[in-house]
Amino acid sequence: MTLRFDIPEENFADILVKAFTNRSFLTGFVITALVAAVAIVSFFWTPFDVTRLIIADKTQAPSPAHWFGTDHFGRDIFSMIMVGARNSIAVALVAVGIGMGVGVPLGALAAARGGVVDEAVMRLNDLVFAFPALLSAIMITAIFGPGALNAIVAIGIFNIPVFARVARAGALAIWPREFILAARAAGKGKALITIEHVLPNIVTLLLVQGTIQFALGILAEAGLSYVGLGTQPPMPSWGRMLFDAQTRMGMAPWMAIFPGMAIVVTVLGLNLLGDGIADILDPKSRRQR
């Protein structure tokens, strides 16, 4: 027996046409790609060494030599933003991977089994939700000390119930469908049905939620670094740069403006990208941009 999904299939060419005609996706993709490119380039080249202190050049205004100016230690802010981009992306990416890798199986399990298993998973999610990422980071760093790794763990733990809820809600909407009933009549077990039929039909939800959590992960990393719990000096972090700038807004406003713009633009790009993915992959979405 051949089973087909309830969601209409589209070939790759159709998806590309939709992608290149969707303004939200294009804008978000370009912004995200540029930020990712800057992060990748920072592994091999930056205009200045971000760990080198040049006190004689401190708090210089933006100029041809220093496009975004310098900070209170004479470090080039543009170079620091480049390196900070890779740190923020790495923390958010791994944290989202942890949340998706643990949360999606839990949510799918809860939807497939129901009953006591479903109730146990949801109550566990409620327990984790009671501890925000910042509070989790404070508890973790109190034991193991501050650092990017602990920030990843804290943000990743907070992402688990988010993906579990999304996966469970999407899976519960799929299980009553006719093709699922046909698969069960064909003798397939719940685990196989979940892998072959349920998860492919909720992948759009997961992708969109992934971009949202990625953006929130960057904000969370910036917040944790701002309070000293994230990426530690001498490695630059957008949040730490904002912390260093708060007492120098009067004499060196560029120290806060450019890291703040980097956070805003990156989060905006990821949100637009997620919105565009939803429009492209969801056949029920017909919003006009």
C-alpha cells in the first residue's frame, strides 16, 4: 500500500520560485547570509587584532582607519563586532540544536503515546519553563563558573520545552488524519508512523520555530554576556560591548550604537527569514507582502 502525505507536494523548482518572489524570505535570507559571512570571515581575517590593547587610540570616533571607532581600550569596534557575530551565532546555534534535539522527540513521544506519558512530559516542560534562561544561567554559573559553554547549556535547556510543545501540538493535529489511520491499518507501529509520516508533516513548524529560537538565542546570549555570565573577555561579545559602553554614552556613543545595531539587524533578519519560510512551505499561508 502506498501512503501519501496530506500536505500537497511541491517540487524544488516551485519552492525556489516562491522563495525568490517572497520579500520577507529574501530580505531575511540576505541579512542572515551577510551576518553569517561576516562571522565566517572573522575566523580568518579582521581589520585589527581584537585582543590587542592600544590605549593611545581609545574612544576614537568612526573614521577611515576605524570604521566603527574604537572602545575604551583602543580596540577596533568593527573587528570586535565581526568576532562577536561568530560567538553569538555559535552559542545560539548549539543552544537551538540542544532544544530541538531533545524537545522534538519528547513532544512527538507525548503526542504518540498520550495518557500518562503525555501528562508527564507536559508537566516536566512546565517545570523547566519555571526557570528562565537567565535564572538557569545564574544557577549553573554559581556552580561551574561563567562562560560561553554554560550559557549554551542554560539557553539550550530553556529551548527544550519550547520545541516539545510545538512538536506535540503539530503531531496531535496530524494523528487523526486519514493517511495516519491507513498507516496504522497497514500494521505500522507508532514509532515508525511518527518517523515516516508525522515528523515530515511538522517540519515547517519546526523550521519556523527554529529561526525564532535562534533569534531569541542571540538575544539571550547578549543578555547573559551583558551581566557577565556569557562569553568572557578577552573574546568580544555584543552584550559585553553594550555593558562596557553604558558608562561612556556621552563621550563615545558609537560603542553602544554599533553593537546594538548588530543585534537588532541580526534578530530582524532571522525573524523575516522564519516568516518567509512559513509562507513558502505552508500551503495554507496566503499572506501578501
